[in-house]
Amino acid sequence: MSAADSDLLEALRRAGLDDVDDSGLARALYSSDASLYRVLPRAVVRPRHPDEIVAALSVCRELGVPLTVRGAGTSIAGNAVGPGVVLDTSRHLTGVHRIDAEARTAVIDPGVVQASLQAAAKPYGLRFGPDPSTHNRCTVGGMIGNNACGSRALGYGRTSDNVVALDVLTGGGQRLALGAEVATSAAVLDDLRRLVDGELATIRTELGRFGRQVSGYSLEHLLPERGFDVARALVGSEGTLALVLGATVRLVADAPVRGLVVLGYPTMADAADATPGLLPHGPTAVEGLDARIVQRLRDVPAAVVPDLPRGEGWLIVELTGDTVAEVEGKARGVLADSGAVDTMVVTDVAHAAAIWRIREDGAGLANRTSDGRPAHAGWEDAAVPAEQLGSYLRTFEGLLVEHGLQGVPYGHFGDGCVHVRIDFPFGQGSDGGRRAYRSFIEDAARLVAGYGGSISGEHGDGRARSELLPTMYSPTAISLFERVKGLFDPDDVLNPGVLVRPARFDDVVRVAAAPRLTRGLAFAYEHDGGDFSAAVHRCTGVGKCRADLHATGGVMCPSWPATRDEKDSTRGRARVLQEMLAPGGPVRDWRAPEVHEALDLCLSCKGCSRDCPTGIDMATYKAEVLHQSYKRRLRPRPHYTLGQLPRWADLAARVPRLANAVMGSKLGGAVAKWSAGMDQRRELPPFAVRTFRAQWAARLSSVSDAPRVALWVDSFTDHFAPSVAWAAVAVLEDAGYRVEVPGDETCCGLTWITTGQLDAARKILGTTVRALAPLADAGVPIVGVEPSCTAVLRGEAVELLADPAAARVKAATRTLAELLVSTPGWTPPSLEGLEVVAQPHCHHASVLGWSADETLLRQAGATVTRLGGCCGLAGNWGVERGHHDVSVTIAEQQLLPAVRNLSPDAVVLADGFSCRTQLDQLAERQGQHLAELLAARLTPAADRVPGRR
């Protein structure tokens, strides 16, 4: 640490700031936002009270250190990265202090998440109008910083239209109470009024020309005819003029009835042409969606894609009203004026939510071109008047072709705002990509200005577009921005390089500086050209991993809501891995403590592989890191014990009663747990007295011409839950199959994979694939009963093995439900009247897909409640010392509260051995596997399941 950094840290703490962090880990975590840029801060401050923001600014002003304020870090233009102190409001300043239902206002902290404000306002029948696609993790303070708009700006306006009052601290250290009615008397405001009075013509002719003109400062709110509203003028100033300490925002009545009309068109430009004709019907949103984005979602394993009309481009039109009849009337008008090739009216809430989720995930889903190349932000949200949109899109597509680039447009078509990710050829370490980037961006800026548009339509200018402001503003307007900055932030402490005296937009581009890493890797990274660096740089920082996805069946990221620490989000871990590969950063190599601290609470749940719209697979990256870190080195004790559990289970199977007696004793159990690196509060599950394979070998074989099915019995089922395998046999035979069980040497190597023992895992898995390949080649379906192990055959096997047989085994592998729902003529036993609460195993939900299970249960007549999130055990992770408390906290997110409220007759469905173990140990409730649930209702059940206990 330099003397200057040491002085900064000491001064911040002396000023009363508690949560100050200048570690390499913190600097890596906050080095980027959702943009292309990488700027290492000197320190991170997480204020607990607005007074701490005042103290932090005072220190920065005294020492001449830049200060950049940050909410959730979802800024796409590089608005929330800086070289000095980064001030994160999202950790502690998250309160909704007061809701005034009569006045329809809310008083809030800057770090409150927009969705949390919505939840607080909902009981009053109110909502905060603007809702960006990141609404479930972005902060309202960040929305104020960028003048965020979102999909429903047509109905509710921009953030600036919904701010009533602000409590701010100027860069010069003055605290101001600002509002439309009253403002603090201050010299800076008097000076501002005089400045505006002398520039009325410039402000009236160049600013506020149309709704999505977000670029630059919104000085139109200072016009005399607008009441000199300084609060609204500061909205969109990107933390360059003042820091928001608190806000009073406007709430609006939430419409009682909502409906969607989805319209299909031959192209996105055709959809844009149709947009102006739909606006007279009063929609709250008109969103454009490209077929290429939907195809990206279809390519995600286990993703569920909702039905859409025919077309290559769609408009999603949201209509609201007081009654169903009112909304239906509006819908008829929209359909009549749409000119669409196909249409769909969506009234089902779940269907509508699934369509909205595609649109909200657009920034992530569009990060790959149709041929798999990475696509980047940089020209992200330009806007033109809606009547110009179709023409602009056609010209813009021509510009892409001229530059040899691809991009997928989508966005807020009703407002004329277009999002796009473009495959700029940054390569890795290539300056040619920067030159191509600059050339295109400069041409695109001139194009937008020619249409009377704005280079930013909602995300602000940041580092990505501030340099381009002279393209759309006169020198007089640019000078006016500089003079306003001088009034509020005379020492240029707040977010320097943004808006005024801008940094070059092609400097500090993170992906352009990233070196390739292709040699000596254990996994193939086929979708990233064999490049680990490209894989971890899939993370664009959109931060969906910071949202609460569990209520909607999502899994990612279980540890983040448990700790609320950025290092425990998928994005945070990706940032640390990116820094590990970056030159000159604080994170050195695979063995760096920052890397292992960031990965420690990763459960390897695979949730990000489905829920992250960019396709991050942190479980794979963690396994690679552990593999590289401990290659030819002494490993942590749990790697040799829990990481090789199937091997020890095979030994215990020779003397199961003795093994159980030793582990069940107080002393023996304590010693066993210590040896395994387990938390002493965990219980050791008993070994089966007789494994399934031993029982199967003693079973009399039968000759049958029934279709064959291979029941692949994993180590966990074999040694700990043979009754599950016998139940699967019963159900498969009931469905008309002749069951075969492959030989003993068919372990998937999962515990070796999760602990990074990948050379051993490859050998074990290779043996299994060779044993199963003849079955796959003969057209025999391979059914797995333990989701995590089955997922290996559908996932890691192909990535780890350079063997074409792995792909054939993958194609033949099924879950029990997948096989059963596709079996002609089979009818499940009745589950009529049965309440089923299902905890899909993380790998089941994320890799295999749980939709077949849900279909089967509903066909059988069960009432099904599907839980999201993770059980918290996650194989060896949850039992390891140091993880117990977080494991329990994760279980409390969904699983344990749901189980506590269940009736005794309800069934908790949990296919995963980990999930059933967690239930047994924390809830004292027995979970059932789907096979057990079905087999118990066959006739006669007892005779069909000899291993059942």
C-alpha cells in the first residue's frame, strides 16, 4: 500500500466511517459496473448513514481524491466506476422511511432497490412508475443518477418526472434541500439562476426536445416556465454535481387490470414503423423484441420459452384499465391498427410474466451474436423521436453492415429508444478492436444526431458517451454544462471524466485488454473458443445475480441474499476472476487469496448457468480454479474425504454396520467429522446396510421383449438411498420397460469435480461413459435418479472428455419424469387431492429442466407448489466447516418456511439426496423422491419396492 493510500484509509476511518475497504478483493469487485470499462478504485466505502456520505466527501475534498457514488452497479455506460473512492449505497442505505398514501409520495434512502419500494407501496394500491429491466436489483438512487426510464415510461414518465424533492450534497460540500415547492437558500442556487437567465435561448432550443433526450444535463427543468426545479435538473447528472442523501418520490395508482398484446412483424424495422399508430391507444409500454434474442434463450439448457406469435420482430404492448372490458376494448383497437402478421392477446399472468422476463433479460441475452461471437455494450440506448424509429433502424442496420458488425436491436420502441449489443472485434489484447469501436461509435453518434435524437435515451452518458456530446450539442451548450459543473463541483471531485471534460470512450476498455487463456485447462470451454478468459468475460455486470429470483423459481445466486456481499454474487466472482487475468491488478493468479475468498461461498449450484442471461457457469469456473490451484500440491483435507466420498462409501459398504456404529457414536462421529473437515453440528447420514447394486445382483432376472431402459444408479443412491432406485424400478416396470442396471464402475465423479480434482474426475467419468455408450448407441434410454449426477452426464462429461461417446451418452440420458411423460400409453397413478411442495435440486432446475416433472405431477392430479432457490446443502459444500450458518440461512430463504406451514398430509418432493438430507436435519421432515411418490401409489406398492424402508 502506498503512503497516499494509507493516508486516505486513515482519514476515512478517522472521519467516523466504519465500512471502509481497500483490499485487493474490494478493489477487484468494484473495478467495473455493467459497462465495458475497468477502473480500479483506491478504496470502497459503504456508508451506514447519510452523515457518513458527508464525511466521505469531506475527506475526498481535503485530499483531492475523486469520489464516485454507486448503487447496484448496473450502469451500462461506465457511470459508476472511478479511480478514487467508490461509495456504495446499496449495502446499508436501503430504507423506505415513509409512504404518504394521500400525497402519493415516498421518502427513501438512495440505496433502496426499486422492487423493494414497489413492495412497500403495493399495500396502498400505489407504485413507483419508472421500472428499468433491472428493477429487481437497481437502486432508486442509481435511477436518479441516470434518469432511468424503463419499459413503462410511456405510462409513468422518466425518473425525473417522478422526483418530488431531494436531499443532496454538492461537490463543494453544501447540503441542499431541493423541491418544486421550496429549496434551501444557498449561494450556489442564486448563481445557478443567474447562469440560466443568461442562457434561456440555448436551453429552450437544444434541451428537452423529446422525452428520451437524456444526454447531457437536463437544464430544461430550470426554465422559468418550469419553476426552476433544481431537484429534477439534478436527475440524470450521474453523480457529477451532487450526491443524493435521500429522496422524496412520487407514487402513482397501480392499475387494477393489465393485459398484453403481442404483435409479430417480418422485421424489427417493420415493428418500429407500426409503433406510432399504436400510441393513441394509451399503452403503458410498447417494447420491441427481436427473434434472435428469443433464440438465444431457446439455446439455454433448461430454459422455458413462452409462446409468441409468428414473426422475426415483436411489439409487446401493455394496456391498463379499471376494468377487464376497458382493457379488452383497448386491445381490439391495438389489433386493428397493428398491421401485424400474427397477434396474441395474453391474459394469463404467468405467461405475461414469462414474456416480460425475456425483455428484461435482453441485455444479457443479446451478448452473443447468432454465430456465437461476444457482443458488447458501448452503443447501448440511443433514442430518436418515435416517428423516426423505423427509418433510423434501417439506416442503423446499414451502418452495421458497412462496418462489418452485427447487433441485435430491441428496446422501448414506444419512446424511440433502442438497445443493442454489438460484436466489436476487441479480441483479447488487440488495439484493432479499439479502432473499430471508435470508428463505428463516432459514425453512429452522427447518425443519431442527424435524426434529431439523443446518444443516450435512458442510461446516461458515463464514460461511453460523454466524449460524444459535441455531436448533438453546440459549443455554447457544452460550455453551459461546464459552467454548471463549476458551480456545483468546483474542485472536480465528483465522478471526473463523465459529462464534463470527458475521458476518451475507448480508454480502459476491460475486454480489449484481457489476455487469452487457452492452454492447460481442464474444461473445453467450447462455446468460448476454448478460452477461459472469454468465458469469465461473459459477465457483463447486468447484476441479475443480485436480484431475488427465488420467488419465481430461480436458483441464482443462493449465497448473495444470505450475505448481501458483492463477493458472494455471481457477478462479483466473475469480476475477481477477470481481475486475476488482467495485467497490473491486485489479484495475481489462480492461488490468490482474493480468488478463493470470492469462490468460498459459491455452492456450485449451477443456477447461474440457466438464470444468468449471459451464460456464466461459476460452478465450472470454480472447479477449474481449484484444479489449477492444487495441481501437484497438497489439498485441503475435505478434498480427500468429502471430495472422494464414493471411494470411502465403497469401503464402508463392506462393513456398513460397523461404519454406522462408529460414526453414530459421540466420539467416533466427532473424529469422523473432524477428519472430513465437517462442521460438528452436522449429522452423518448412515450407510445402507445393503447397497442397491448388491440387492440387484441377487434379484432373479426375467426375460422380456419389453423396451429396454438403463437405470443408472449413482453412488449416493446406491450407498445411502437404495429405496429410491427400487422405487424407480417399480415405476419403470409399471410403464412397460425392461430395466437394466449398468455395472459397478459407473460413478460420475461429481465430488471430484466440485473439489477441482479434475484429472481424477476425467478418468472416473471416462470409464462411466465407455460403459454407458453401448446402451446409448443401441437406442436404450439412460435414466438417472440423482439430479446432480445425472446433470454431469448432460453437462460436464462433454466439457471434460475429448470423447465423442460423451455426446452420445448425453443425448440418451433422461430424467425419470422426462422418460415417463414421453412414454406412449402410460398413465401416472392418481395423486388427486395431494398437496405437493417441490424443492427441485439446483442441477435439476438449471441443467436438466424441471418442466417434465411439473407436467407429470399435474397430470396425476396433484396440487403443486414449486420452490425456488437452493436447499443450502449443495453436496459437500454445506457440511464443510465454515459454511454451516450460511447453509442454514439459504435454507431459510424458501425451503424451511414452506415446510413449516405444510399440513401433515402434504408431500415434500425432493429428488436430490442433499435436499432430503437438509430437510431431515433442519426441518425434521422427510422428503420424497418422485420415484418413491409414484411407486407408493402403484398396486401393490409394497411388493414392488423390496428396498423400501
